[in-house]
Amino acid sequence: MEVMDNYQQQFELAEDRYDSISPAQVDLERAMTHLNSGEIASISLCYGYGLSHTEASDILQIPLGTVKTNILRGKDKLRELLAYDSINSTPRREKEE
């Protein structure tokens, strides 16, 4: 899938720039690698490039419902992955107020 290949290339390039991006962005990029290609493509097109679900459906040549399902499942996985410290497998601390 061309979108997936493009994402992987961008991720590899971004690894060299981790010093200049926020820790949250690094965490998100790493968490995205745990998603399947359909989830990555759907989320990247809709959230990264600002396309509608219908536009993503047309580009990926998959049904609109599949795009929506990919986004829902991908976001659920990201939420779970980002809720825990991947190194220590412990819940992340809430922001101190």
C-alpha cells in the first residue's frame, strides 16, 4: 500500500529529528508503528492530511465504513498504547496541576 510505504519512510526520516520534536510526538510516532496498515493509512489521511473519510475511502479504494472502522480501532489502540509507559509497563502519571 503506497500510503503505508510513505508513512514508514517518513517515520524513518523522523527518527533522525527526534531531538527537535516533542516527546509526545515521539510517543505517537512509535505507537503508530503498532497499528495495521489500514489503520495507519486511514488515520494518516484523515488526521495527518485533513482529508474527509469519503476522500480517504476514495484514495484507499476501500468502503467508507472500513475507513471509519480503521480510524475507530486505530484510535482505541493508540489510546491504550499511550496510556501506559511502554518501558515500565506502568500507567502514565496524570499531569500535575
